Amino acid sequence: MKSGIHPENYRLVVFKDMSNEYSFLSRSTANTKENIVWEDGNEYPLIKIEVSHKSHPFYTGKAQFVDTAGRIDKFRKKYGEFGGKASMAMQAEAAEETPETPEAPEASAASEE
């Protein structure tokens, strides 16, 4: 293992799975602004996670609904304006969903003359 490339500031941190309220104490260098009082009475930094081994289908052996409603819409709202492939695809979908209005018969007859 190379020396000098690994962080030195590991500290005890509580990780909390927000899908099922499961928490565990581990070491991390991740920064956080929230704290929580752990079972031993000490206060530790809190890192919120969406999936842990208690909620992931691979480890539980069953599909469990994880409440992530609106994440795709939030992503599209945030990054859709940058004009990438996703933005172009969304514009194409919107164009397909919007029915085109046919020209009025009078306008087409007048243009033929």
C-alpha cells in the first residue's frame, strides 16, 4: 500500500438508511452538518443514505419499494435546460405528444390559387 495517499482524518459517523430508519456506526471521512445522539449517549455526525444492506433487494432477497418518487422529474428539471441528449429526447417526446393542428380548408384552398 502506498504511503501518504490515504486520508488520516477518519472519525466515527452514524449512517442512517432513510428507507427503513436503520442506523449503524462506522468510520468515515465524509463531511456532514448534521449530528445525532447514538445509543451509547455520545453525539456523532450523521450521514443519510437511501440504500443499505437492510433495504437493498440483493441482500434482503425480496423487492422492497424505496420511496424515490420525483427523482427523475427533479433531474430533468435541473439538467434538462443544458441541451444534452436527454434534453433533446424530452423535447422529441413532447413534440410527439402534442398533436399537430391541421390547416383550415380555406387556407389550403387559397394557397392553391
